[in-house]
Amino acid sequence: MLASAFRLAGRLGRLAAKSGAYLGDTAGALFFPARPAPAALPRRLRSAAPTAAEPGVIHVRLQRRHVPVIGLLLIVNVGLIAAATLLINRAAAPAPLTPPVTTATLVAPTEFAVAALDPADVENIAGIDIAVTPAPAGPTPTAPPNPLSLGGTLYYAFRHNGYTNLYAKPLGVGQPVRLTAGPWDDRDPAISPDGLRLAFASHRDGSWNLYALDLTNGQTVQLTSGLDFKANPAWSPDGQYLVFELYRNANLDIALVSAAGGDLIPITSNPAADYEPAWSPQGREIVWVSMRSGNPDLWRMSLDAPDESAYTALTNTPLVQESDPAYSPNAALLAYTDAASPYGQVWTIQAAAPDQPPAPGGQGLYPTWSPEGSSLASVSVQEGGPDLVLVAPLAQEGLAQIAHRSQGGRLRGLAWSGVALPAQLPAAIAQLAQVSDAPNWSEALSAPPAGDPPYTLVALPDVTVADARLNDRVDEAFTGLRRTTARLAGWDFLKTIDNALIGVDAPQPPSIDYNSWLKTGRAFDVAEVVATFGYLALTREDYVYNTYWRLWLLAAAQDGTQGEPLRRPPWDLTARYSGRPQPYDQGGEFQSVLPAGYYVDFTALAEDYGWQRVPALGNWRVFYDAVMYRRFEHRDGLTWLAAMREVYSAAAVATRTPVPSPTNTPTVTQTPTRTITPTRTPTKTPTPSATWRPTRTLTPTVTRRPTITLTPSRTPRPSATPTGTWYTQTPTATATFPATSTLIAEP
């Protein structure tokens, strides 16, 4: 097609040249009259005069009158070529491609069906009357130099030795006071506006329900019932109602209940997950976290307009995961934590103008305001250390003070009341000060330590793995974790694992540390197949430079008696293979929809027994084995060499210490390539002539002359020989052949 275009352009050019020459002569005759030709050329110019035309050569004499016309023709010619090219391209252009029809697409934020609330629920919501005392008008209060001097009481949930219970800590003075105790979980504390009642979620009756503890008499009242999950309560400004998250019909929603208990009033029914509500101090608005936009964002509703279509989004931040919203006491600001931030960044937005850029408010989880609104308290999770309760002036996290340091456990929830604990606690609460949690496992040695090595490797009973042995000092921790997981999840998750003990000389994948803790007998890898079949969900947790994973096991019973629903978007590792560039570069992506069902926090259970998760390696986004979500280790403060010396002799460990550093481990894989050099020597062996001499002995195959002895067959005498012994010898040869064949087949 292009060749045709060039031929057409050439013909048009020649036509334009001829026309130009004719027009040039005509125009030149008009504007530039011809001068008379000289009679004769000077002698010095005769040599330059044109001679007879050479065959096949066209001589063009450019004259002054031709220049304007030639320039015009060049412009016209270029225009003709461009026009012809456009016409040809349009004619030869392929048909427009239609986008392929995708068979599986992610649910867009606007594709969630808006489910209408029950008319009876709408009537109940509209009938709620909140008596609120307006906050005094004036400037924002100024925080004191030391925020610990603000006073009041901090309430938090503390997980220790396998259970979570509630505690109270007078700010800046005294020791924590235990408020609940028992072989169950109490968490999500929320103090009433008058500071006299503490609402919380508990699993004490076999399912998650709401309770209220009266701090004046120590009595606990159950507010809700049933098997559906209920948690994260928040008080109305007048203390008459509680808003909370409710999981029913395989979906998280927001609901209300009277502070005295009674029927539940749902206020959301959207198929997207709604959770972690907060009640405005003004009384008529409720804010919560919702997955309606495909990632966690803040949404708001008005009690005066209980209609799903009237609910509005306060934030729209795909790169931020809003969590734990909290109103300031004057309802001017709304604080929340970015759960995806490696620093636990706290942000604040203006409640009346949420479209304004957010402002930094501090750091930590579960942000809660001081009673007068000048400071924020939060839980700071320390990587490899105890959790802290920090108190800092608003937007001045550099001035944070440590209000409480946990002892060997995790903090789960935080609330701040301006009312101090009574000097004389009720007897029911005062008695809890004498309660201490017993450890949920103890070390039992099969043999007393002696010799070198001091401890032994013991077998794990009924565990499917290549080498089911662990260090004698941690095998009880594994067995206890296995039993507790099977009891809470309803199935034996640790019966089959991928790795327990590996050999001292076992190679590691490329870029993985050769000094693996699997060699010490103090580590194990959970079965990857569990995640492959959807029984395991991973939530990502970043701390400064390291990425960790929290493992959630799907509970066998999905009726509310086991586990809890997920309230963080899981991380999809398989999205890196979707062909899209962004999840490929990030090593996966957050799921846009929370999976339905009840899950058990296996990572928390492992920590109860001393098994710590392992951070992902720096190259986990491009190297799957470096994700390290399956690995759990029981280090007990030991170094790798000290852990090896517990179960291996000094000689066995010493032989392995000179191994190159982990960065040189890829060179170990080059040693098989060195075996290629011996293979070259056999290739050189054909060069010796000795091997050719036997081939030259092919000439002795002139022994065919005996075959020439067939000529004697012409004589009648040899004809009798076929019936002789020569013919009978061939069966004897075939008789010995099966014996050789069996020898060949024997290896």
C-alpha cells in the first residue's frame, strides 16, 4: 500500500514539474522579458559551454524567473503527498478494536445496592430524643506543658496469658486497677459521659455481646443477647443509648440499643461492611468506618434522616485506611488513625468541613480525646517491645508522655474519662486486685540438661511434617498452642505443618538467611495449603520499616460461638499475578470487600504461647518466599548460635559457623556448575588415537573372508554340516539370554 502511495506521489510530482516549467516560462516571459543572446561567448567561457546532450541525461537550466514558481510547486507537491498519505492511511486503517468483555470484575463503590431500612426501624430511630447540653463557645483549650496533669482516668483492655480483661489507670498517678477477670475476653471499653458506667464487649457467655459495669457498685449488666457478634460500643452524649457494630446475615452493620438493654435498632443495612461507630457530642449524628467505597472511609448519618441514600461520605482516600474515629468534646474535629500507616499516623478533619485537607493529630491506635479536648491519648505498638499508652497535646506528638507501659501483653482499646475513680472501690472490684493470671503453659523437660548439648530434640505427637521434632524447651508451647487453636477454631490447624526441624546443612532459598531458626528446633511454618483453599486470611501490619502479617483462621462454627468477623481488609498476595502493574509492584493489594464469616486471630494465640511472627524480608514484593507469613519462632531472647548450642554439640555447630554470609549463599548454587568441567574431560578422551585404533580394526573385519568361505558351500560336502552341531549350538546361546536380560532389569 505504501509503494502505491509513493508511485502516485511520484507521478503527481512529475506532472507538477512539467506544469511548473510551462507556467514558469509563461510567467517569466511576462515579468522578466528575455534578453538578447550574445553573439559569441568569450574564449575563457567557451570551455564551460554546454555540449551535445548525453543520452539519458536531462540538462535543466535554472533561470531567475523559475525560482518563485519552483518554490510554489514544492509547497504544492508536499501538500499533495500529505493529502494522499492521509487518504491511503484512512483507507488501509484496521477496524477499531473493541475492549474485551471481562468475566470477573471488582464491585465498584456505586454498585452496592442500597437496601432500605425496615419502616419500623426508621420510626424507632426518628423517635430517639437525645438531651444534649451545648458545648460552650470559645477558642480551643490550650494543652498544659505536661498532659499527664490533665487528670481523669484511662480505661483500656489488656491481653495477657491468653485472655483479655479491663483495667483502669488514674492519669499520672497510682497503679492500674483491674476491673474484670475470668477465662474469657472483655474488650472495647467505652466510658459513659458521667464516668460511672463502663460499657464493653465480652465473650463470657459463649458469644460476643455488650455489657455495662457500674463503677459505683461493681455490678455487671448484660445489655444484649443472642449469638450475633456485637462489639465496639459508643455512648450517646446523654448516656441513654449505645451505638455499636453488629454482624448478622453475613454482614457488618451499625445498630443502637438502650443503655438499659432491650431491642436492637439497626441504622445501616448496606451490603458493604460498616463498623467502629462514634457518636457526635451534638447528639444527632453518628460516624463510622465503611467499605462502601472499596476501602475503609468515614461515613456519617443523621438521626433526623435515617435513610441509606442520605448517608454521606466524609473521606475518600484510597491510600488511607481510616479506623477508630473519635469526636472532639466540642464536636469541631474528628480524629482517626490510618491503619495502613507504618507510623500509626493520627489525622483530624473538621466535622463541619470534611472536604478540607486533614491535619496531623498524633500517632497511635484507638485515639481518644482528653475531657477538655486539648490532647489525645493513643496506644503505641512497639515493634519487639511492650505496648504504651501515650498522651500528647494535639498535633504535638513530639511532646508525648508515657501514661502507661504494659507488661508482656497487648492493649486492645482505650477510653478517657474526666471523672476520677472513687477513692473507695466497691468490694467486687477491690477483690480483683488480688487476682493474677496463671501462665497458660509451662516448660517440662523430658530429661534434665546434661552434657553437650544440654537439651534434646523431642518428637511432636501426631503432627504431619517431614521432621516432627522441636527443642525440648518449646514443645509444650507448641502443643498448648495446637490444643487452644483447635478448641477456639473448631479444627486442628497445626496437625499438618510445612516445616518444623530442618537439618543443620539444609540449604535455604536464595536471599534467605542460611542461619534459619528452623534448624534450632524453635520455629515452625504453618501449612500454606490452608491459605490456598481460603481457610486463612492475612491482614497487613506495617511498623516503620518492617511488614508483618496477622493470620486469621476461618472458624468451623459460623454461628457466632467461635471467632469474630474481620474489620480490616485482608491482603491478597495472589493479586501480583493478575497482570496489572500496581499489584505486581506492591506484591499484592488490599481486598475491596471484607470476606464474610467468623475468624480466629491465630497470631494473638501464638503470642500467648511465646511464638512470635517474623517480619517479611525487604524483597517480599518480588520474591514470594520472602513474605514469611508462615514462620513463627520461639526465641526467648536467645541468639541463633545460643539456640543451636541447646540441641547440638559444639563440634556440630562449629563445623557450620564458617559458612559464608547469607549474601554469598547464591554462590553455593554455583558449585553444581563446576561439575561441568569434569564433563569436559570425557569429551577430550575421544581425541586420543587409542580410541580410533579399534575403529581401524574394522579393517580386520576382513574376516569377512570367512564369509567368503561360503564358496565352499558350493561343494556338497559342507551342506551336511547345517544338520550338525553348529545348528544345535544356537539354541544353547538363546537359552543363556534370559539370564542376561534379568541381570539388566535387576537394577
